[in-house]
Amino acid sequence: MNKISTILTSWYQENKRELPWRETKNPYYIWVSEIMLQQTRVEAVISYYQRFITTLPSINDLANCEDDIVMKLWEGLGYYSRVRNMKKAAIICRDQYNGSLPTTYQELIMLPGIGDYTAGAIASIAFNERICAVDGNVLRIYARLFLIEKNILQEKTKKEIKSIMSEDLSESMSDMNQALMDIGATICLGNGKPKCQICPLSSQCEAFKENRVEELPIRIKNTIKKKEKLTIVIHQYKNQVLLHKRQEKGLLAGLYEFETLEGHYSKHDYPISKYLGNYQHIFSHKIWDMKGFLLPSKERFEKENYIWVDINDLEDIYSIPTAFHFFKKKIENNLL
């Protein structure tokens, strides 16, 4: 392990990716980047990160910001519970830590939305705490390094790998953790052929020595995604459409949607409407199979918990989840 940590820190100093959140040791900026990078590619995150910290440059700014503005900044990243938890954590930091993040892993992990990996990443990168940060990339790398033929999705396997890493907590854990992030993203690939010929750890890798790199890691999922049939009805009056704000708890909480009905309706159920097509949106645990209709109205009408908004404001003011963007684009093209 001592050899591995030495190789990693040396490699990182010469080969690290130039990323905007690495230009600072600001714990808030590191936190924002780590939350955004969960389930999202680095390339997609950069513009969101820059917009977010420009609009909300401090923890207090996030804590005091209106929910609709925060959600709009997050629109397109998905997994909106991430930013809702960030707002909750920011309020705690404002009220209990004088507008700063706590400085230790043990305190960080107590905040909403900060799990084991994120707490380890922030603690090591921002506060130089000697602690490892174990995510999917790290699990894959160490499964190959030590030829671990166990399901890495099981908690006991994750603990085993974290225990192996913890045998040598380097003084440069910040560099070591970030080296593993970069190697996992660019060299020791999970999707695509691993680039073992340029990997700094190939001389230490048991899977490489036995020509079994592509057999590992072992990942066994036991989940079957439930498919839900929905009908999306977009009510239109002149250049306005009807929006509904979803409940503050549950999937896509607090975001705006068009009228959403359970089940599939046919266009015969809406004889004066325009059929907008079918679209499937895949969540981590379910699939929405949606049909969409545009339903013009000769006059505005009142509908409980709904508001009429200008079509131009859908882009700049109201946060519409990615799940509905297919239909949003259809009506923008139709009405503008």
C-alpha cells in the first residue's frame, strides 16, 4: 500500500486534470463540485458549477436563496434531492457553523446529503484530513489491483476495500484521492477498454498480471425498474401554458410540471388536441413511459394548484425537470 500511495501522489502531480474546482481550496466550492459530480460526467458539470458558484458564491447565499432559484440553477443535472439536501445542509452550516462547512469527516457526514465518499473527499481535499474517499471508481480500481472477486455493490466488499486503503493513509491523501478519481475516469475504465498500458499502477495490479482486468469488478444488481405509464397534457391559452408545482416531498419535489395523468390516454380522449409523441425517461429506480398532448383553450381557466405562465419563462424562471424536456421543446417549437 505504501508503494501504491507513493505512485499515486507522484503521478497526480504530473498528470492531474485541470478542473475549475481544483483551482481553490474553498471547501464550499469543493462540496458543490462533489455533489454535482455524483451520477454526472465531468464535462457536463463544469458549466453548471461555474453558474452555480457565480450566482451563489457562499454557503450563506445558498442557505438564503429562494428554492425556485436554486432548482433553476440545478435544472438539467437531475437527481434533485441532491440540491435539496445541499440547501438543508447550507442552512445548518449558516446557523451552527457561522456560514462555513465543518472541518472533519465525522462532522461532515452528519450533514444532509453528505455520505461516506463525499465527506471523505471534502475532508481530505479541503482540510487535509488523512482519510480515504471510496466511490465506484475506487472500488473498481482496487478490485483489479487486489484481484477481489466479490460483488462490489455489497456493503461488506466496500468495507473490505476501504480497510485495504486505510492501511496507508498518506500525508498527501488529497492528492491520492484525486489521483484515484482521475485514473478511474480516464484510465482504469469501467465503460470501455481499460488503458492498462499507460496506467501508473499496472506494475502493482494483480488483475493486469493475470490478464483478467476486464473480468473485474464484479457488479451484481438485483433491482428491476418499475415502468409507469403516464399521459402529459399541456394546456395552452395563446402564448401561455399551465404549470403545476409538485409536492415538497417525493420524486422531483418542488419542481414544475405539466398536467400529469396516470395511465395512457389516446388522442381520441382529447379530440381537439395535438399529439406530441411518446417519450421514456429512466430514473434510477423506475421508468416513466409518457404520451404527450397539447390541448389549446379558448380562454384561461382556473385549476387548483396550477398557474398560467408565458412560454418564454419556461427557460429562465420555472424549473422543469429533464423528464419533461421532450414535451417542453415540442411546445416551444410549436408556439414561439
